[in-house]
Amino acid sequence: MQAFNIDREQYVVSHTYFTVINIRHIDLAIILIVFVLLMLEVTIGNNTFYIETLGMLSAIAESAPGIPQFYRNCKLKSTEGLSYCLL
């Protein structure tokens, strides 16, 4: 009888993936958020407060990528390396 060296790491289930459908947790969260927003759009899509809230959240999301660059420029007191795409 021959002994086999089995690499146990390949048989250990990773906790970052769902085993049946192989979806990462972040993917599941994105799917859930899209589903909730879709249901909100269907049920209260004409509500002014809902529309204004979505507009404010999108404005914040659009301006958020510039925050690290702004912090770096303030810290170095220079705009060297500032991307024209950011402007």
C-alpha cells in the first residue's frame, strides 16, 4: 500500500466564498444593494425626497475620489503630480 501526500489546503473551504454558487461577499452585497434600490425605485420613484437623496448621494460619490488628492496636496503644500483628469 502506497501512502499519498495530500495537500489539505486545496480541500479546505474558503470562508470568503459561498460554496454552492461561488459568490464573494462583496458581490452579494452589491446585488442586495441594487435589488433594494430597484425596489425603492418601483415603489417610491416619484417621491421628491427620494430623488433629492439619490442626487446628493451621487454628488458625494462623484467628489469622493478627489479627497485623497486634496489631502496629499495640503500635506505637501504642492500640486505636483496633480492629475488633469481630476480637475
